[in-house]
Amino acid sequence: MSALYLGPLLLLVALHQSSGVDLLRALIFVALAVGSVLAHELAHALTARALGVPVRHIALTWFGGYASFWVQPTRWRDAAIAFAGPAANLLIASILFAILAVLPSQDATWIEGADIYVRPHNPNLIEYAVRAGAFLNLALGLFNLLPGLPLDGGHILRTVLSTRMSLGRAGWIAAWAGIVIGVVAIAYAIWVESFAILFVGLFVAGSAWGERRAMR
Ligand SMILES: [Zn+2]
């Protein structure tokens, strides 16, 4: 966690607040986002260690990240380490969704006459936190599984393709897939006018472009 992340985090608090959420909920949201990304990274690191691959450093991006190694792990180890990150997020998401299903909605009120339950605009803090954590982890897990480098799904795609072609060619295709994912994300960001998605799209497209050049 470097000071570099303070800027985006403060921006995230501000953006979240501007969407009509109070400061406390915005702070909870950002804390959950940081915790979810850390869980993702920890899963990469622990899997790498379990497979006997020394980790050089873990690159933290604010939508996930990936590990780099002193020694390039074998293809299937690389895929397993890559899969562990999103898998951790999907596991956390399913646990939180299960909790959400049994959590009593204390704030729902019965309206006499209308005969309906009305859910308040702001549910209580615990319910908010569990719900936000569930959706955050679901989004992190699914996004990072998209099959393009530098995303975790791109590592898995490269390994799968490499059973039918050279690792270099498989990596080249996975990098191009990443460029396509980045460009689609940028187009979507412009369409929905989202700075956060634009930032992620630019990062993915830029990194994929770099990976493609390294592959040649
Ligand atoms: Zn990852």
C-alpha cells in the first residue's frame, strides 16, 4: 500500500459520496474495496508459496492485481496462481450473499393501509456493508477472470492455448484479447460517463499493449 493509492482512494470516496451516499458509507465502501483487493492478492501469494514459486512482488492495482515471480512458474502453476485471486473474491462474495439472505431486514417498515413493506433508501450500516462487500467481490472476481492479459483470466487463457501452440504465440493472442477488453471497457466508460471504468480500461489496454510488444 503506497501513498500512490491515497489519491485514487480519496477520489473513490468523493465519487461514491457524489452518488448520494453519506461519508460514513463511502468510507466503509472504500475500506471494503481495499480489503477485497488485499484478499485477492493474498490468495495469489499463498497459492504461489504452496506451489513452491518464490514471489518477487505483488502488483496492487485498485481493481485487483497480479503477482510477479523471480522464476517464471511453469504454465499450469501460473494458471493456478492466477485463478486463486478471482476464486478468493467469488468465495467471499458467495459467503456474503448467503449472510445477506439470512440477515433480517430490520429497517423495512410495514405501511398500514397500503399493505406493503417499504425498504428505506438507506439500509442499516451492517446490511449496507455486507451487500457492498458481496457485490464488490463478485465484480472483482468476474472482471479479473476476463480472458485477456494482464488480467488473471489472460494468464489462464495463455496456459490453455499453450497446449495447442507455442507459449509465445499463446501469450500474443492473450495480449490481443486484453487490448480488446481494454478498448471495450473504454468505449463502455464513455457511454456511461464513468471515470473509474475509463481508468481501468486505459490501464488494461495499455498493459496489454506492453505485453504484446514484449511477446514479439
Ligand atoms: Zn489477480
